[in-house]
Amino acid sequence: MQAARFVVSGVVQGVCYRACTRQRAVALGLVGHARNQADGSVDVVAAGSAAALDALKHGYGRARRPPRSRRSRARPARFRRLKTL
């Protein structure tokens, strides 16, 4: 199992981006969270297979992302604290 964190910016708050990301992640067998940040971005943390993480990162073509969202950038981010539970 691998984990990844992405910070997604653009018009991603108030347009169901988190809910759609959750749906997609669950369908891919991933676990994690998507949280709104104060700067308007969405912080996505997910864990699962490398193929599923790649599909989550690259899987938002126009047909799959929320209709009113405009993702300008999704960049990998580092974990601040990572604990094995």
C-alpha cells in the first residue's frame, strides 16, 4: 500500500469537488480524505495501490470532474507528519 498527498488549486471549493473526489477514490478502493483549505485549495490524502493513486491523480478529465470546477493545478505535496497506526 502506498500513500499520496495532493494539493489541488483552482475553482475547487463550493462545486462538489470533495464529494466527487471521495466517490472516485472509493470506486478505486482508496482510503483517505479531501479537505478544504483556507487558501481556497483542496488537500487530498489517499492510500491504496499505486495504480489507483495514479488513476485518482490523472482521472479527472472534463467528463469526470464536477461540472462547475476548474482545476488549475494538482501538485504532489509532502506529508508534514506521517504515523504508522
